Amino acid sequence: MPGASASVPPQADIDRRFMAAAIRLSLRHRGLTGENPSVGALIVRTDGAAPVIAGRGVTALGGRPHAELQALAEAGPAAQGATAYVTLEPCSHIGKSPPCADALVASGVARVVIAVLDPDKRVAGRGVSILDKAGIEVAHGCLESEARKAMAGFLSLKGRGRPFLTLKLAVSADGMIGRRGAGQVAITGETARRAVQMMRVEHEAIMVGVGTIVADDPLLTVRLAGLEKRSPVRVVVDPFARTPPEAKLFDEADRHSVLLLVSEKAQRRQVDALRDRRAAIRAVASDYRGRFDPREVLRSLGVMGLKSILLEGGAETARQFLAAGMVDRIALFVGSTTVGGDGIPSPVTERTVPAGFTVAEESRFGMDRLIEYERMD
Ligand SMILES: NC(=O)c1ccc[n+]([C@@H]2O[C@H](COP(=O)([O-])OP(=O)(O)OC[C@H]3O[C@@H](n4cnc5c(N)ncnc54)[C@H](OP(=O)(O)O)[C@@H]3O)[C@@H](O)[C@H]2O)c1
């Protein structure tokens, strides 16, 4: 047939392909864009034999300039008549920079494909309406769930007023996370430990209970070559300020911050000694026993603008956050060795995954397995 287009994929396939690329691009600055989400944008020309990317942009470090403005700047006049792929609805409000929706209109793009509408209900749809009114064809919802995953922290903070929480635990083949009185016990191998370090890079804060600091004296930094600067803030749930001032955590406190969450029950003298070690101290409301409600802990971290937290144990802290329904994702590393009778039982094993979680991904790191569970809601 003359002009047959049998080999040209349908528009929906092309849209998914470029939106997937925009989502991958957005991951580059995840956790590094301040209060803004890390958004990906592509300007694609479809008037040739095959689609061609004319401009690409990811929200800049610190949150500005926005992805769309950078992609449009790179495309220049080639944006005329092109399709823009953006992982989040273009902004419509005049903040520190002019609205991205207006910039798209001015550029002459013919079509805009959006993955997720603005989560702020007061402005949702306004970016779309600016584009609509200018006669630009708009489609939204393309790869929405993938894009939501990529900006889960931002959506959680905007929608629920608290950061997205991932619980990471390493569990031995017999369901233990450590051994009583033994400090750090190697549950998994080097490859899995490096994967954990990569997870740290992808979060804005690492959190542990003070029991882990006392037992293990961990550094909780990123030690992957070239990524050392990407160590997130280290948060300790420490109602009575029991963290020892000589803890290794403080050795690098000038480069990577330490935040201690204390209650009003903490002794002033101990708090001052920790402040002298350059710890930031944040008072969190507690009950008469100095217990925090995990919701309040997360709310307090959300007020600080933190969007994603990696909770790295120990057993008691993990149990409390699970019981309060505050865990959104579980990353369970399962080792191949056993700990034995004096082990500390894990609050989660493959056989005791809390109700409401389902397996999202499984992978292997040498002899160890990683099972990632997602909350079904
Ligand atoms: N395999 C792994 O993935 C992994 C990871 C981390 C740790 N671990 C192991 O786990 C062990 C430590 O676990 P753990 O259960 O003893 O300690 P933990 O969970 O690290 O810390 C527990 C302490 O944190 C404070 N805390 C936690 N939740 C609280 C809340 N809602 N309100 C107020 N305070 C709260 C309390 O401090 P106060 O006692 O001062 O009230 C509590 O006793 C170590 O042996 C370590 O090696 C294993």
C-alpha cells in the first residue's frame, strides 16, 4: 500500500517510550531539588522519518530552573510544532520564575504529554487549562504510576504532609537482623552492602533508632567512589539523648549532618554535649514515658522539607513504624547465612510480611536476595 505506515508504532507507544525516557531523566536529581520534585522534560520533533529529541531538561539542583525551561532552551526554534513530554503538570503560578505552562505556549509546541497532574488540588489542572486555551493538544496520565513512583517523596509530602518512608532491613536465612551484644553482624555480602549505599544516595535522610547507634556505632554515610558527597542527613530517634558523644557518626558531622530527635525527657547536659559534637537537635512531642508517635516523627521531618526517608532499623524502631502504618515500602535483603539462637529476630521476614504489602520487585546481589514490597494502597 502506498504510504503504508505499518512499521510506525501507534502514538500511545511513542508517548510511553518518550515518557519513560523523561522519567529516567528525572531520577538524575532525585533528592537534590529542595522542596521541588525532580521533574524530567523532553521536546520531541515528530515531523521527520523518526521522532528526534530536540531538547531535554531535569529540574536543576536546588529546584530551579524547572525542567521544561531547560528543555525548551535546548530545543530553541525546534520546539515549534514539537511534542513536550513532562513527568509533572507544568506549573501555572508565578513564583521565582515565570510559569512553565506560559513558556510552553510561547515556544509554539503543538502537543504536551503529562504523566501526573499537580498534586496540589488548588492548582491541579491549571497548567493544563493554560495549554488548552492556547490551542495546544494535551494528554495526561501517560505512565502515571511509574512517574508517581519516581516522585513518591514529593507526592507524599504534598499529599500527606509527611515524607515517603522505606524500611530497609538485612535478614539472615534464619530471620535474624543481628546478634545480641555482638555489634554489627555481617548478614549480607559486599555487593548487597553497596546496593544499600546506593539506596542511601536516593533518599534525603537515613534514620535509625539509638539502639543501633549504641550497639553498632555505624557511620551511615555513602562510601561509593565518586558519590561520597551524596550522603544524606543521618537522623537518630533518641528520646533520652543516649547517643554517645564519641560515636563515629560525629566524625564527619561537619560534612554530613546528624539530626537527633529528642523528647523533653532528655537531660540538658547530654543534649549540650551532643550539640558540641555538631549534632542538630530537634525536639519532638512525646508521651509521659518519652515515647514518640511515629506519625509525629514523620510530620516533624516533613516540616523540615524532607521528602524521603530510609529507615535502617533496628528491630524496635522498625516495629514501631510498621505498627503505626507509617512504612510505605520495605526493602528486605535476605542473606544466605544463619545467625542462630542468640540472634535478634527481625520484625519482618519473607514469611511475616505485614498485611497490605505486596512484592514489587526481586533482585539478586551475589548470594543475597533483595525483595521489595509495596503497600497496596
Ligand atoms: N540487619 C539489619 O538490617 C539491622 C539494621 C539496624 C540494626 N540492626 C541491629 O539491631 C540491633 C538494634 O536494634 P534495637 O531494636 O535494639 O534498637 P533500635 O531499634 O535501633 O533503637 C531502639 C531505641 O530507639 C528509640 N526509639 C525507637 N522508636 C521510638 C519511639 N517510637 N519513641 C521513642 N523512642 C524510640 C528508643 O530509645 P530509648 O531506649 O532511649 O527509649 C528505643 O529503645 C543491633 O544489634 C543492630 O546490630 C540490624
